[in-house]
Amino acid sequence: NDLIQGKYFIKGKTLNVLYDSGATHSFISNDCVQHLQLSVSFLETNLIVSTPTNESIIANKVCLDYPIFIGYRKFLVNLICIPLSQLDVILGMNWLFSNHVFLNCAEKSVKLSYSKDLLISLSKPIKASFL
């Protein structure tokens, strides 16, 4: 598997997370939202999402400012709700860029530059948690 993935834990459930530099936004599966009873808001306008299979999905819901805890640091992410299979969360470029994330494809590792003085380095398996 050539993808950089991790595991996150929320409310006793293990989530499969994909770090995807090819995705402009971050996403969460509708099933995950329902199962975990997450709070959702409506997007101001519908978002048309193109899938890897060249299908288009219309999304209109989002989990706003959802906290991800990596180590002792909190990172916020807006997760757009879409149907996903085999994945629970996709962290896309909006989150990767805003949190200065470095993806090392050769090592399948993730580095987060939290501040000038702190670099968080994660490698397989990635363990973090959602609130």
C-alpha cells in the first residue's frame, strides 16, 4: 500500500485516516458521523466533490473546527461529510497546508511543524485522537 494512513481514536472507535495531498479539502464518512453522533452544520453552498473513480458527489454538511489531538497538541479541522468506504477521514491539503505538515512518502511518515520550536514526527502506526 503506497498511501500514508494512520489510526485515530474517538469515543472508543478506531478511525482509518488518509493523509491526501491530492484532496483540496478534508472529509469524514457519513457513517462515521452518524455512528459517533457528531455535530454537523450545513455548508453555505453545495460542494461538488470528484472521486478517484471520476464520480461526482454533492456535499452539503460539515463538522466545523473538529479537534484532533496529536500528542498533547490540538489541531482543528473542518471535515466535509461524504460517503466513504474503507476510510473514515481524509485529511486534505487545507489541513496539511495550514498545519505545516510534511509527508515523507518513502518512510510513510508525517511531520507536523507546530511552531518554530516544536516538530511532531509520526511514523507507522500513527496514534492520535479526535475529541
